[in-house]
Amino acid sequence: MNEDHLLRRIIHSMTWIVLVYYLLPEQIFGYYKRSLLIILVVSILGFEGLRLYNEWHIFGMRDYEKKQIAAYAWAAMAAGIALVLFPMHLNIVCFIGMGVVDPLIGELKYHAPQFYPYIPLLTWGIIAVIILHVFTPYTFALILFLSIIGSLTAISAEYPSIIIDDDFLMVIVPLLILYLIELIFL
């Protein structure tokens, strides 16, 4: 495993760190944390624009990202959208799920493809069941339903090889689907 590969796996496994947002006070230095989050995301995207314009290569980036939006920028957009628009319990599920399952998928595809997508589906689903049980008053039937749908959408969102990175899709797609289900059933 080369250093770039290892760095990407470590960073992916730390995706959940954005959930520290919920531990912060509503105001920081007189500014609302939501405003500071938006400023941070816009700053990251501004840097990404400079990086693309100047064709900078950052340690840990894949070669194909040199001429397209890099994974870190997609992840920042996902975090900004998720933390501003979606409820905490779903964000916890999706960020921890992505942080555990995305690196797991990468390693399984390479080392044990016969277990893909079964272990990632099961892992994401178990994470969802536990978190939804702890953070919501939902019935076990609803928790199980949300966990199954969430795991199917998260793993499916990892599949496409399109211009939108899976670091964005594996968070936003299940969030959107689960939120819509909650709106319908609750």
C-alpha cells in the first residue's frame, strides 16, 4: 500500500469528524456556527478553484483529480449541505457509515471482491440500526426499514463513475432518501 493510498484510507475513515459541528456552541466569536460552516465550505471551494486553475497536485490526490474537482472539495460540499439542511441523527448515520464503509469497499474490491457488496451493505445497515436506535424514538420496524434503504442507497451511490465523487454521493443520496422517507412516515 503506497503512502497516497494509505492517506486516502485514513482521511476517509475520519469523515465522521465533521460531526464535531454538533458539539460546538451556536455562536463562535459572535458568529453563528452555520455561517462559519458556510464560509469554510466556500473557502475550500475557492481554494479548489485556484488548485484547478493552477493545476496544483496535492499529496494524496489521485492523478485523475488534477483536472477535475477533487474528493476533498466534494466531501466539503457534502458536509456543508448535510449539516445545514438535514437532521442530526441522519447525518450521524451517513457520515459514520461513509467513514467506515467507503474505505472498506476500497479494500474489499481489491483484496476480497467476493464479499463486495455484501459486507459493506451489512456494515452500513448495522451502523444505521445502532445509531437510529440511540438517537430516535422510532419503532424497530421503522429503524430496520430506514437502515435497509439507507444501506442500499449508500452502496449504490458508490457505484457510478461519473463526474460527481462518491465522497459526495455516499452522504447526500442516502440522506435525501432517508429524509424523504421520514417526511412521508412521520
